[in-house]
Amino acid sequence: MTALPKANLPPASPLDPIAADMAEVDAVIRRRLASDVALIDQIANYIIGAGGKRIRPMLVLLFAQALGFRGPERFELAATVEFIHTATLLHDDVVDESALRRGRDTANARFGNAASVLVGDFLYSRAFQMMVSVNRMAILEVLADATNVIAEGEVLQLMNMHDPDLAVDDYLRVIRFKTAKLFEASARLGALLADAPASVEMACANYGRALGTAFQLIDDLLDYEGATVSMGKNVGDDLREGKPTLPLLVAMARGSAAERDLVRHAIVQGEVQRLPEIIDIVRRTGALEATREAARSEVDQARDALSALPASPYREALLHLCAQSTERSS
């Protein structure tokens, strides 16, 4: 009998085990965005509709599943952390005067700063409505603490703007507050839903914090290595905003006196006119590879934390996120 030709099926993804769960989260997001105020609907759907990696919701789902929790609360909390994240994006783009995100106009560029700030506030308050509906005090504490720390991180970053003498430890502190804290909280939520032991909950938190730190380090690297088309934002935005990120700090530490002065001046002035020269300095001094190595070190810590979980496709997916976080180009 002649064998039938094999179907050209797409290769299996390590994230396939939660594909149906992510579809359910998207449904919750759409349902919870609903408002009688037309402008809220318009802006919220505009930014949520832009897509994104949805890593924070994935962490809620993967840790909950890895620890044996199958209840519907996981969908509500996964959507909650995405709303918190989206609110921070709306506010960030106003503060940073950004014009491009995920390959299209930012909400503030399209609808104005006032509308973006107010809809960001709506998303924060809706997120708190959603987390209250789960009726778990420990979950409320984790998310309330996370939103407060994120706000502190935003203020710290504002204080560090245009400071070329920023210490690396202070730079990393901003990352852990502003970005990694919500990754950490998302991972902890899965453990809390599953009533995991405190030691397991802390391992989940450690994974999230390390992965979030690595994720932001690569974001900062891509501002000098990536391309606007693939990144979905303008190359050099960090420099224009006067952000002293790790690639610049390493380049100043390793470069010549003239190169150091050029980079310092650019940070202080938020100047991008000589961006090609600065990118060349960052690359030539090995600052990009040093930043990637710092991200890989964080990922190693995240991998180690997963030893607290039983073997499962969900733990494999979490390992996959580790590998993906340091090798991405957008």
C-alpha cells in the first residue's frame, strides 16, 4: 500500500501546552476592557490590539499548571497582570515622549497625552477590580506591592535620566523595580493559586525576577544592536531620552577618553545626532556582548530556580522562555 504523504505541519512549539489557555486569557482581556465610555474602549483596544509577547500572563499560566492548579482564576489573574503592564506602557510613553511602540504610533501620539494617562488609570483600576474578584488576600498583597514598587522604579528612572555617572548597581535596581517586579509577581501568582509551599513560591519569584531582569537587559542592548523595523520602536530612543543603560555604561568604562566624553555628552544632552558613532563605540568596546552576558547570568539563575518544580511540559516551556529571552532580536 502506498504511504500517504506527510502533512506539512508547523513544528511544535514548547509553548503549545498553554495555547488554549492563552486564547482564554485573550477572551478575558476583551471582555474586561468593555466600558460605556467610548474613548476608553477605543484607546484600550488600540494598545491591547497591538499584540505583544504576553510573557507575564504566560508566567501566571505556566507556573499554575506546573504546580497542578487548573481553576479559572488563572485566566483572570493572567489578564490582570497584562492590564497592569499595559497601564505602565501608556504612562511610560507619555513620560518618555515616545512616538512608536510595537511598530505603530503610540497611544499618546495617536490620541494625546491626557487621554493616554487617563486610560492608563482606568486599566490600573480595572486590574484591581479583577484581582479583588479572586478573593485571595495573599494575591492582593503581591499585586499591590508590585504596582507600588513599579511606580518607585519609574521615579528612580526619572531621577537617573541624563546622569552619565550612574552606578551599575543603581541601574540594575531600576530594572528590578520597574520591569522585573511584575515578572516576579506573575510567577508568584501561579504558586499562590496552587497553594505551593513557601519555598516553592520563593523559587517561582526568583525565576520571575531573574527572567525579567534578563528581558530588560536585552531590551536595552537592542537599542544599539537592533533595527527599527524588527524592534517596533525607534533605534536610539533610550539615548534620546537620556537613559544611561548598561551598554553605554560599559562603553564609557572601556572606551578611550575621547569616546567616553562623546558618550557622556550624548547622555547629558539626550543627543542622537552622533548615534552612528556611539553605536560603533558600544560595539567596538564589547559593551553589547557584556550586556548579553549579564542577561545570560540572570537566565542561569532563572533556570536554577526551576529545580523546585516537578518535570512537566510546563517546566520545559519555562526553560524555553529562558533561552528565548537572551537570543531575541525584538
